Amino acid sequence: MGQHSRRESYPSVLSSRLDFHQRRLETIAGEDLQWPFEKLEGLSADDVRETAYEIFFTSCRSSPGFGGRHALTFYSNHENNGGGGGDGGKSNQVVTKPTSRVKRTLGLKLVKRSPSRRMVGGGVSSTPSSPVGGAVSPLSNTVPPFRPRRPMTAAEIMRQQMRVTEHDDNKLRKTLLRTLVGQMGRRAETIILPLELLRHLKPSEFSDSQEYHMWQKRQLKILEAGLLLNPSLPLENNNTFASRLRDIIHSSDSKPIDIGKNSDTMRTLCNSVVSLTWRSHNGTPTDVCHWADGFPFNLHLYTSLLHSIFDIRDETQVLDEVDELLELIKKTWSTLGITLPIHNICFTWVLFQQYVATGQMEPDLLSASHAMLTEVANDAKREKDSLYVNTLSSVLTSMQTWAEKRLLNYHEYFQRGNVAQIENLVPVALLVSKISGEDLTITDGEKGDRGDITIVDSSDDRIDYYIRSSMKNAFEKALEAVNAKSGEFERKKESSDVLLQLAQETEALVMKERQHFSPILRKWHPTSGAIAALMLHTCYGQVLRQYVSEVSSLTTESVQVLQRSSKLEKLIVQIVVEDSTECDDGGKTVVREMVPFDVDSIILSLLGRWIDESLNKGKESLQRAKETETWNPKSKSECYAQSAAELMKLVAITVDEFFQVPIAITEDLVQDLVDGLENLFLDYMKFVAACGSKQSYVPLLPPLTRCNGESKLMKLWKKAVPCSSGFEDMHGVYETREGHNPHPSNSRGTERLYVRLNTLHYLLTNINSLEKSISMNPGIVPSNRLRFRNSRRAQSNNTCYFETVNLSILAACQHVSEVAAYRLVFLDSSSVFYDSLYLGGVTRGQIRPVLRIMKQNLSLTSTILTGRAQPLAMKEVMKACFDTFLMVLLAGGTSRMFHRHDHEVIQEEFEDLKRVFCTCVEGLIAENVVDAEAAVVEGVIALMGQSTEQLVEDFSIVTCESSGIGVMGNGQKLPMPPTTCKWNRADPNTILRVLCYRNDRAANHFLKRTFQLAKRT
């Protein structure tokens, strides 16, 4: 209302008040106290304040002093002596009590000032806030125009506190008089005040058009804030009244709207505002209009009113008339939608905000906010409404954030002059934390539908948290100062010098905490000094460990740092013990939390770091091997990988240097080194053994088919040609392939696999040598450390350090041998073995190319492999050959078929194949091992010698047994046995395959009738 005239009317007190208000806002911003409610768009603090006063005046209009029949007079507390309140029983006057109940409850002191401060003269206002004289409003002209000085009425006090001029106050009175003509009993909550002001105040009542335009825009912005932006009831998106009101408000930005009686704009404005304000939840009629009770608009207005209780000349003081002012402010609750719990929250916030805004100069304000928090805590246990909980949560969060920013770094914010402030701030922070943690339950939902969300934040260890955080921050600041000081020199200090200086600063912090802060904090935490010392011990320990991590060896400087650290630790332990005497456990819990600065431990840590660095070199060597290794032999005499030789050389150097360290080498230290080396060996072993799978070389099994019956041409051919050599001419190609000097068929890839196998055996041999050198070292002493006593090796009394890797390498040798053997037989030798043997029929001598090639391959392989690697490799080659022979007989494809009488030739040629491994590699594979591996093949050959009828009978029996059918009934069919590739003469799938490759009519008929197998094309 008329900002321009207000500034002209209050050149002294109000200007100072405005300046202080600006400083208060700047102080709050500088102190990081966040406003807990959402900001209002387009409204300044002055707009909110002026509107709040208008609502206040309207709500109190029937009270004496606000236009009522009698003025409500307040006598200064300092004038009441003895019977000063003797006429307090008069109905037209209310006399303040000698003391304020509110201030007594909140622990606030009375304001001791001149009695004339709350006095006002007649006719011309002598109120400090109203130096400009003028005619008294007709509404309040109940006394003679001139009389001696009198106490100020509540209306005058509130007007002064809210910084409202008499001119604006008179305009408000006139507007209400015009509005309430004939309806003086109308309730305030039914008056849409901004609309009434717009209707009844004319531009002629303002000093100029610009002032009127600004005033009109404020009223419209208030309507926008209360009805559109922050409505009490949710607003539908398609509400036409809201759209019309929004258009009118936007049109007022450039020029004032026409408020004439015949103005369409004014009629639209009135209709829209009335329709929006008289809405209800369910559409039923309501007796309260909703234009100023929407959240958070109502809280902005209400907190602005509550700020009026602070003395205009000393913002750190609360007026002695606070009881009467709060009673009058309470009349606005129905309009603003305020309840007692919401009032308690807002009052708590205003007291706390004022304490911060006044530079934290008045601790009584903080104590008062704590007293109000007690009421809030009681309310929070009962109130579960979501709006209340959200409001409370926002206020508590803002208060807690501000308070804990200081308590979490109290060494920074509190010095010798203001240390005592902690004593008032801690109770507030603890109570806020308690309310937030125990009492807040958000309830969203209607009636039976509940959506409870409990916010849990225990405050039991809050002081502990404050101490630890503050000491951590103080230590970090000291560390920064030491680093900055060392940076001032031309040559940067060594890290050891920094550690020595930091130890001195840490000791000073310990003593400062013990002298200034611990005596205060001990009221809430009996071992506050011990916790602070413990935290500094932890912080320094972290820096010390970082320093140790950068030290590669023990030096004179590092020893000085360790000794100074040990001295600091003794001081800290002493303080912890002394400060914990009153504890039940004598401080043992705190002491157990301390990680000691043990010199021996640090030496061991340095040694452990050296071990890690050495192992990292081994890992780097392994990585290089993975990137560059080609699996070519190191030399003709050393048929293993170059990377293996480099790795073992590096390991030998590491072990030698380890035993040269000038400390007692205990068994647990040796175990640490061995564990790292074993992991390194395992990684390298996995790299060597990463050569694929043997199954990748095995051909896919062809589908099962049945043989064609012999054609007439084939029968005539067999009659004309003796049976013994019937197909020799057809297979002359074998003689051509065989030649007189066959070359070995193993490829370069197969040779590399055998280099891998040599490398594994080289690794195994060198690990065994390393095992002996470590076990026989006389410098190893027994260890008493619990970790070693619980280790696998100590519990099993096993003297082998590398047992795990040895077993893993043996398994890797088996794997590589299998892969190499399958590659050699199935891939390198496939042209004369699986792809050619018995192709088209069986004739004597077809195995010869296979035998010659295998002899050559075995001979060459024996020259590549080392002696230790040969037995296993040769055995795997033998097994691969036998598996290939089985596949020729049982999975040879559509180009192979066998007669019953062929089994004799096949048996003879298989004996020749067995003989290759018994004679060519004599001594490497025992004859009984060859016979054991050949037993499966010989069993299958024996099946080939049985009659078709016998095969069918055996197949039926074993199939029924394996499938669980038992005895075949009439009409039942035999199930197709699964292919397991574990062929033997008792396997139904094996017998079935013999039948599939049996070239006779009976087998063909059985397979067609039983399984409908396709005929070969």
C-alpha cells in the first residue's frame, strides 16, 4: 500500500528499520540459513508484509483500537507500581500484566527502557514511527482530539511494528467502512480483502497514477499467489475462472485495469475471484472463502506478522506486549488457515531466524526457539497430516542444516570469545534431530488408505558425530596450513618434514579441544575429550599411512617421523584414558577403536609394499608375454617359451632380495611372498593352458542312416574277383598317397601346442627348485602371528609352499596334451585317417598310410617334447588315435559300410596300430596301458563280428534295460537311444551304429521297420 508515501512519512525510524531489514536478509544469506518454504513468485517481502497487515487489521477490526467501540490501551510495564493495574477491570481497557507470560515461558528478559517509549500524544502523533501529523481516522475517533500523552493502543503498536503509515492505515479503515456498510458483523474469513480494496479504493486517493498502478499490481499479485499459484484447494487445469483471472493479471502489467462499476473487466474479475475463493473439496457450500490459506502463501504472511513482536529499535529484543500482540495475531488464523501446531512451527522458526539475522548476539532468542521446539515435539507426536509434516520437516531441515554446519566444524565457527554459544546451540540441534528421527510420520491417503513413511534419524550419537566431524575438519585445515607454509619456501619441504610439523599442529589441536570445548560438550557426552583425541589420532594415522605408502625403504627421515608419531600417540592415549575414567569400561571401548602407530607394523607394511611392487613387476612381465608370446622355442636345446624363462628369472631375483632385507624374516612374511608368487604362477599357467578345447577338432557326427542292399553289379563283381583282394584296385589311391617317403603331417600350430606343454613342465621344474631353496633357507624364524597360525599350511603341517599351483600345472599339462593330440590326429592326419580309412569298403592294408604317418609324427613329436612331457603327450596321441578309429567304425558317414566278415581284417589292422605305440615309443607307454585304452575299440570290433540277428537281439535287450521299459509288449516300439559318445559294446547307441553301418538286408530291414531311418543316397 503506497510504498512511495510510506518512505516520505517515515524518514527516521522506518528508514533505519528498512536498513536493518535489509541487513537481516543479508545476514541470513551470509549465514546460509535457508528459507524453509517455497518462494513466492512476483511478490517481494514488502508486498507480503503490507498484505499481512491488511489481513491482520481486517481480522481485528472489531477489537478496541481497530475501529471497535473502545480503544484497547496498553500501559507500560515500568509504569505499573503496586496498584498500577487497579482499573484493569474496566471493559474498555486492558492493562498488561507486570510480567509477560510468553516471555516468562520462553525465558526472555523484559525490555528496560524509558516509560515514554510506548506513549503517544493527542492530535499530532508523537509515535517514533509516525512523525507526520494528520487527522485521526473517523473509525478510531473515540477520544477528544487533544489530550495529554497516553499509552499506545495495540493497533498503534502493530502499525508501528509493521511499518505502516497513518495514511495507508486510514485508507484501509475507509475501505473496510465502505465494505461493511450494513454488515458490521461479517466475519473476516468471508471477506476477500484484495478484491474489496480494488473495488473501493479509487486512483484519486493516491498521490499519482504510478503509485496507484503499483498498488493495484500488488493486490492482483496477491490474488494470483493465493488463488492460482498457491491455492488451498487443487485447481483444475481447465478452470475457466482461473484462465480469466490470469489474463486480467497479465494485462495489468502495462497499465492499471478499469475498476469502474460498469467495467466488464471488473465484473469478470469479481466473478472469477468469487468463484475461485468459495470452492470446497466436494462442491458443498462453505462458510469460509479460501484466498490466503494456501501453502506456502499463508506461512509467508503469518511469519511476516510474527516478526512484528521484535522491538523496532533493538531487533534482538521481544516486545513486552508480546502476549497481547500474539492474541491479536491469532485472530488471523481462520483467514490464513493456521492451526496451533502450525503456529508453534512458525513461531519457532521466527525466533531462530531472528537469532541468526541479528548476528547471533542474543542467546535468549536461541533458548526461546528451543523452548518452542519442546511444544513442537509434543505436537509432532499427535499431528500426522502430510501438510503439517512437510512444513515441520522443511523448518527442521533448515534449522538443522544451519546448526550442524557450525557444530560439525565448531573449531572454525567458535573461538575463545564465543565458545559459550555452543552450550545454547547444541540443545536445539539435538532436539531438532530427535523430532526428525522419532516423531515424523508422513501420512498420505484417505481414511482407510494409508501411506505411512517413517523418517528415522537417531540422535543418540549426535554429539559423537559433531566431535568427530569437527576434529576432522580442524585437522584438514591444519594440514592445509602446513602444506601452504612448506610451499612458501623456494624448495618444497620433504614429506618427512611436513609430517613432523603436522604432528606438532595435531598436538596443539588436542590441547585446545581439551581446554575449551570438551568441558562444554561433556554435559552431553561424558567422553567427549576422548572421542576428539581418538579422531585426531585417526586423521593423523591416515596421513602417516599415506606417507608410509610413498616410502620405498627405511631411512633416517622416516625413522624420525615414526618416533615423533609415537610420541604424539602416547599423549593421545593418555588423554583418552584420563577422559574415560568415569566410563563403565574405563575407556576400553575407545582405546580399542584406536589403530596404533606401531613401528614394527609400519616396517612390515614397508616390506609388504616392496613385495607388492616386486609382484607387480611379475604381472607386467606376464602382460608383456600375453601381448608378444609366439610360442616358438627359445632355442633348439630349450624348447619352451622365452616368457617362462624371463618370469622365473624375475622370481629368483625377488626371492634373493627378499631374504636380504635386514629384519627377522618370519614364516608369515614368507607366506605373504609365496602367496603372491603362487597367484602369479597360476595366472601364467592359465595363460599357457588357454589353447582351446579338444572338441573343437572332433568332426560333427553324421546323421544315422541305413545301408543300401547290394546291387546286382556289385554281386557280379564280387563273384569275378577273389574276396581277398576285391577292392585293392579301387583303393590304389592309398598307395599313391602313401608313397615311399611319407612326410610327417603335424602342423606348425601343433608344434606350438607342444611348446606350451614344454613350458608348463619347465615351470613345474623351476617351482620345485624354488620350493627347496625357500624351505632350506636358515634365515626363516617361526611366527607367532594369529593369521599365520590359522593358515592352511600351518594347520596341515605341510612343508610344501606351492602345492596348489603344482596340482594346477599338472591339470594344465593334461589339458594341453589332449588338445595337441586331437589336433595332430583329427586335423593334421585327417587326410589319411578319418577322411580316408575304409572309405568305400574294407581291404587288407588300408591302415598302412596311417601307421607310417603316425610313426613319423611320433618321432618328430618326441624330438620337440622334453623328456618329462613325452609320456603324457604320447599317451594322449594314442587315445586320440583310438577315438578316431572308433569314429571311422561308428560315425564314418555315408561312404563307409561294413560286412560281418570285415571284422577280422579290422582287428588285424587295429593290432598293427596298437603295436605302433608299444614299439615306436618303447618305454613311454606300458603295454598294459595300451591294452586298457584299446579295450573299448576291440569290444566294438567284436560287435562287428556278431550276426545281425544277435546284434538286433542284444540291442533290444540293452535298450529296454537302459530306458526302463523292461519287457517289450505287443505294439510297443523301441526308443531311439541317445548319443553319448561314450561308446562301448554294452552301449545301445554303439550297437545301433554297428547295425547302421552293417551292409546286409536284415539290418536294413530292422532299421527301416524300427526307426524309419533314411536310406543312404
